[in-house]
Amino acid sequence: MNRVIVNLDALHHNLTAVDGWMSRHGARWTLVTKVLCGHHDTLAALHALGVRSVGESRLDNLRSLRDIDPDQETWYLRVPSRTSISDIVRHCNVSLNSESEIIRGLNEEAERQNKTHHVVVMIELGDLREGILPGALVDFYDQVFHLPNIEVLGIGANLGCLAGVIPSIDQCMQLILYRELLELKFGHKLPLISAGTSATLPLVLDGQLPREINHFRVGESVFLGTDLVNGGTLPALRDDTVSLEAEIIEIKRKSLIPTAETGAVAPFSMEQENEEIAPGQRGYRALVGVGQLDTDIGGLTPENSAHQISGASSDITVVNIGDSPGGLSIGDTIRFRPNYAALVRLMGNRYIDRVVEPDLKSFRQTLPGPGTVQLAPVVDPPGEEKGGVEGPGADPDRHPRTARNR
Ligand SMILES: Cc1ncc(COP(=O)(O)O)c(C=O)c1O
């Protein structure tokens, strides 16, 4: 059987560590769970740990979250399409936006649903995905800040997701200045600067990030431990949260390189590192029943460092396992660590089982009490006046509803 295993103890560890970094920085944060593709047991475990603010980009996943806890705060991270407006208002508390026409649509829909919808205005800072150009910010804001059923929580940016732009202090300072400009010009406070993704965590750890950056949307580093800027794993995080276990369906000693003429015939040809393989060299090759249809095979690393992926077709991956079978036979499994690209495809794949370890019930029993992490809602955190969105040491003026000039 092929399955993805989510290690809940490792996930708990990473969540607690990142939550500690956020509190030390004085920021709130939202856990970006979209990589789980709505996997119920992992989402339920996160809820049991105290996660109450989650970021998603698929409406179906948001519905799964609402099934676990209808009051959970949900952030819609993909800029909304016109056709998704009514669902976004129904299922999400906050959305990230860069089109004024869409914000007007959200306002009309929120009025129909008798709600206030919260938005963060996204600014383009170089990664060239979503975001309005800084020069258009004042006009844009002028069009949206007075809408009666819209609450502009603040401004934000997305870095690293498309072009791989590395977040810098300079970009964060730009955001701080843009907020000052809007606050001075329009005379009311914008409580949130939501600048962070996993790629910002190294700056947080260095203690370099200005405290005005007070909201983060973090996914990958929690689920995989990744240090997106320097490579490897962030200090104190675990990289063993998720494994792919794939069943061996053939194991035989064969030549390690093709024994006949090759051409551009294979649809999924992968770069093979053959330099260390001598002509005619033989070794054990294990075939596992997971292929390119299931995941990004190039994003898998065998957990056993002696194993090496030789190649993959749509349904089969071939692993060179060495000069001996190493105790493996058919029916046994080989384990791999997925990177983010591989993981997201595995989690969205209907052919692969996804399980948590320990099982949800046993995991819940290991927890000392409800909500060990306390990742609180950003918009209306418990114990604060309605509308409070600042972290510890907050400026009391920056309350979106109380400071509002409608
Ligand atoms: C808008 C937005 N914010 C935050 C994130 C989280 O990024 P990461 O998983 O690198 O922490 C993503 C990516 O999934 C995103 O698209």
C-alpha cells in the first residue's frame, strides 16, 4: 500500500516552535494549511492543538475546516475570482485582494449576507504575483476603504512564491512607509502589516524584522521544517513531519544504466546522475507503485541515504538500492521525504492513502489540555475588545472597528 504519513508529534513540535517565534516578535499569525488539501485528520489534530486561524486557497478545503469548527477564522489566500465572491464571503473571514472591482463585489455580497468581510490589500514588491503597484496604492485605497461592509485590516505582500524573491528588510520598510502614508492621508489606522511567509522566518529568527510587521501567513516551514532562504531545515524545526511510504512491486538485480539505445521516447524522462555508474555495473533495483501521476518524483528524497531514485514513469518509480537487496523484498516499503511541490500533489491525490500517526484519538489523549499552542484568531482574538488585531504591546489606536471613519 502507498500512503502519506503525517507525524503529528513532529507537527506539534514545529507548530510550537514557530508559535514561540511569533510571540517573541510580538506578532499574530495564520497557519497556511492549503498543502493538506483538506485532509480531515491532520486539520482536526491542528485544531486540537489550538490552531484557530487558518489560510486556504480552495473553497472545498475551507468547507472541510468549517466542518471541524464552524467558528474557526479562515483566510482566503488566493486573490478571489468574481465567481467565488459569494462563497468567500460565506466561508471566509478575511481575503487578500488586489482588484478594487472584486472588493466592491465582496462588499455587495457581504451586505446581502449581513456581514462585514475583512480584506488585506496586497502590494507588489518584486515577486510579480498578486499585488497592486505601489504608485496606485492611494487611489486604490480611496476606492475601497469607505465601503460599508468591508473592513480593511491592513496591507500585505507576498514574496518568494513565484519568482523566488527573498524577503528583505528594505521591502518590509517599504510596507511600513506605505501604511504610514495611508494612515496620514485617510486619517485612520490600519492595524495589520501581513508580510510574512515561511521565507520571512530567517529574518524573524535573526531579530532583524521591524516589529511593525505584525502578521505572518506561514505554511511550508511548519509542515516540512524548510529554511527557504538558506536551504536545509530551520534551527529547532523537525524535517520528519511527512513521509511517503511506497510499496515495492518488483526487486531485481539489473544493469544500472539502459542496455539498449535510448531516445526522447519516455514521456517523463528525468535527469539521471550516471557519472558514478560504471558501464555494465549492476545493482538491485526496486520498483515502487508511485509515479509521476501521483507526485513530483523529483521532489522526493529517499530516507535511506544509500537509496537513489533512478527514474519514474506515470505509475512506477525505480530506486537503486545498492549491491544487495538490503533485507527488502516485494511487499516491503521504501520511505521518502517529499518537498513542498511533491507533498501538495500527494495530498491532493486520490490514489494515495493519507494517515496520521499516532491516530487522531491517541494523539488527542497525549495532549495536556485543549489548545496547547493557542494560535488565536487574528481579527477577534479572545479576551480583547472586538476588532482587536494587534499583537502584544499593541497600539490601542489600531483597532479597525473602533478607529473607523465611516
Ligand atoms: C498568499 C500566500 N500567503 C502565504 C503563503 C504561505 O507560504 P509558505 O508555505 O511558504 O509559508 C502562501 C503560499 O502558500 C500564499 O500563497
